[in-house]
Amino acid sequence: MKRRNGFLTAGLVLTGLVAALILLGAFWTPYDPNAMAAGPKFDSPSPAHWMGTDNFGRDIFSRVLQGAGATASIALATLFIGAAGGCLAGALTGYFGGAADELLMRLNDVLTAFPSILLALVVISVLGPGKKINVILALGLVFIPSFARVSRTAFASLRDVNYIQSARLMGASNLRILAVHMLPNTAPVLLPALTIGFNNAVLAEASMSFLGIGVTPPDASLGYMLSEAQGMLFAAPWYAAGTGLVIVAMVFSVGLLGEGLRRRDKGVL
């Protein structure tokens, strides 16, 4: 009898709630997130301001909604660039092998030896800080090597299986073999990797914004808001608590989803 996959259920529910919160912030906020003096400065949580106000009187809940949307959008764009580039490189090297495979994997080893946030800082120093597109490009490029390694292993493991050899004998093109016969069968490996990549992107963007080289004022970002809250821990502890809770919820919910997908592929319902 197969065990029930509670991780997948909990992950889907919590991820759906977080996604609903982010979508809500895209269309509605109780106050203008950038409006100063929307309430008294350092006002504690109340029916008027659910998460209180900051040192400019701005509504923290409105800024958290906007910041969560900014962080999630950057993470998703980063994930798209990293996964697309990495999976393409990994698929080609894993399928064809040879000298190109060895060369790219050795280069991949060199890049993955450095912390991703450090490489992102190098890219940002070239592109210039303060622009959302530069943050996305920097993190997306940095995430390519990790996805390349995962996808290369997945495609290489399928290269010589019987149904792939049969497809070759039947005259299927390499593109068709990669896209139709191999890609769907790499899903058990790639889907959990995508959830891990999203969480890493959220934390990387929050770290860069915290350091002041990601999203910059007046736009809200969860990382930059934590940086602001750092100097208000005694005057307005609810600022850090509310912002940090949203980051934890985003990472925790997607992490549960990834663990649920992994367990599902092991036969857990």
C-alpha cells in the first residue's frame, strides 16, 4: 500500500496561498506602498495597518505585498534564464557526449566552485547595480551551471536506454529524441530542481537587495525592506517580523512542494 504524500498536498496548498497573496499585491494594496505618512510613524499593527507602519509612516503590509511581487517576479525570471540555458547546455552535452561534454563540464566545475552570490556580484559590477533587469541577468547567468549539471546527468542516463536506441533506428532526428523521448522522462529530476532553484533565487535576490545592489528605492523589495528593518528592531520590531515571515513562507511552501514532487516520483501518493 502506497503512503499518502502529505508533503505534496501541504506544498500545493501553501504555495497557492503565497501565490494568491502575490497576485493580490499586483492588483490591490490597502495604501500606496510608497506614500509617506499613510499613518503615524512606527505605528504598531492595528486594524488600519495590519503590519504597522515604518519610520516614514508607510503601510508595511502594502509594502510587503509589493515587495513579495518584486522578489517573486525576479526569482521566476531568474529561474527561467538559468533553467533554459542550463537545461539546453546539459541536454546537448549529456546526449552527444565527447570532447564538448568534457570541456563544458570542467568549465562548469570551475564556476560552481565559487559561491553563486559572489559570481552575481561580479556580474552586477559589470552591468551596474540598481536595475531590476541587471539583477535578473546576473542571477540567471549564475544559475546556469547548476541546472546544466543536473540536466546533463539526467539526459546522459537516458542516452543508451532501449527506447532511445529504438528511436534512433527508426530514423528519429536528434531534436525529436531530445524533446519528445527524453525531456518528459527527465521531469522527476528537473521539477524538484526547479523548486530548489526558485528558493535559491528568492534568497539570492533578497541578499542582494539587503546589500543595496538589487532593487532600490522607492520600489519595495523584501530584501531591502529587511535592510531597513534592521535599524528599527527596537522601534518597530513588527517590520522585520512581517517581512521575514513572508520570505520564510515563500521558501518553505515551495520547498514542501519540491519534497512532495520528489516523494511522488518514489511512489508515494
